[in-house]
Amino acid sequence: MKRIVSLVFLLLAFFPSNARKPKPLTAQLRKGDILFQYIPCGDLCKAIVETTPCQSAHPFNHCGILDKTGNQWMVIEAIGKNVHATPLKKFLLRDTSKQQFVGRLKLSKPTLTAVLKKAESFEGRPYDDNFLPGDSALYCSELVYESFLERGQHLFSLQPMTFKSPKTHETYPAWTEYYKELGTSIPEGLPGINPCAIANDGRVKVIVMGKD
């Protein structure tokens, strides 16, 4: 019995308890990471997920850029009425997933600094409810697109937008109603970008992290 107890203590010495605990989320994050999430918002969000699928099959419909102010992690994002910085803790509470999906690119320090500076410069811009390219308003993935530049060139590419079901090839009723309320036409085929288009980019490494 004494021999067994001694063996247990010996094993604990080689494998300390803290070695079994994963690093907390904040210890794994880096400035400039792109945080992806799914925000439940009914039929409209379901339509977004179906028309803009991720290769990983994760239903992303929102994204933001991670920054740090002092000791506080912040997410620069276009959501609600405008572009603003949201405390990371508040950002994480939006969905019920126990995991956080993080997109990371290999960027030089000067490029990363420029990306964050560019993202910060957009704070206060109105949210782009119409999802139209070329105006002063920004939606979530458009903010990422406009912020990630290298030598003045966009790192991500715009693609023709679609608001139609891949199954029926008809416009989702939720989108029809949405644009009817805005009093404008659906921008079918116009250039745009979405969270999954960013996550699908081969240069983006999507890392799955626990929220705890």
C-alpha cells in the first residue's frame, strides 16, 4: 500500500495539476485576431448562414477585430448603430457557444499596427444596414475588409453577394421583408463580403478556443 501511495505522489510530481488545465482564453488571444461568432436573430440570421456558408460548417454571422486598451481586451466591431469598441467579456456573452473561434493571420508588426490603427479610425461610423459597398457606413465583415491592408492593398477580396436560397434559388422571404422595410432594392450581385468568406480564406488560421 505504501508503495502505491509513493507512486501516486511521484506521478503528481511529474504531472502538476496546473499542467492539465488549458490556458485561459485571454492568455491565448493576440491583438489583431478576428473573432467570429453566431448571433441568434431569427430568420434573417438563418438566411445569412445559409447563403454564406463556412467551409468549417460553423454558422458565423458576425465578426470583429481584437484590440487591447491598457489591460482590457476590446473588440472593434460594426454592430447596432455604429462601429465601436466592445469589451471582450460583453462580446463573448452574445452567443451560447462554449467555444470561441479565432481567425489569425501571419502579419508583420508594422502591418498589424496599421490594421489596428485603421480599425480604430472607423469608430463612430454608422452601421451599414443596406450592406452596400462604397459608402461611409460599414457592416461587420466590411469593417474587417477595410481594416486589413498590406502596402495599401486589401488582404481580402469582395465577391458578388446573394440573398437567394441555394436550394430554391429564390430570395429568402426574410431578406425581401428586410429590404422592403428599408425602402430600397436588394443588392443582389453587388460586391460584398461576409464572415465566412473571411474565415474561408486560406491565409486565415481558424483556432478553436474555450471561453473559460
